[in-house]
Amino acid sequence: MRFAVLCDLAVYSAQAGATAEDGPESVLLAGIRRTHTPAVLITRGRLPEQLAKITNLPLAERVKAFRLLVALLAVADRRRRERYCMDGCSHARHQLGGQRDTETATP
């Protein structure tokens, strides 16, 4: 995985309101072991510091880090949608699923 992708995921997770309490659920969702380095880091608290450490893990840990950060973003974004977007919103990212049904291929 590229370093920039991990950094972007960490930033997006923070913007989505991820908290240290999201760590255990994210580990389960990512399908990695609780003993893997990214999982241990995410559950230690002080999320901004841990995200920085996760993005800087060695190459051998990057696939696990990627899976974990995608899961963290999903957990945080789901909570944000439930709190702020339940009755509809204008966020383009929340409308992506509906576009697939209406898009048509052009020759």
C-alpha cells in the first residue's frame, strides 16, 4: 500500500469523528487479529498519535493497516450519518449509491 493512501485514510477518519472507542469495532470489521500491530495501536487511546504510528508502519504491516483504517472510517462515518444525516442531507458522498441505478452507458 502506498503511504499517501494510509495518510489520507487517517485524515478522513479523523474528519469523520473517529474516536479511540471505535478501535475494537474497527478491528473486528477489518478482519485482523487483535494482536496485529495496527490493532494493538488503534486500541491504545490517543487516536491522533496512534493514527500517525499506523501510517508509518513498515511495508509488511501496510495491508493490515489499510484494512483497519478503511474499517475505522466506516465505523465513524456510519455514526456520523446516524447522527446528522438521518433525515437526508446534501453530502455528495452519501448519494453515491443512488447514481448507479440511474447511470447509463453511452456509446
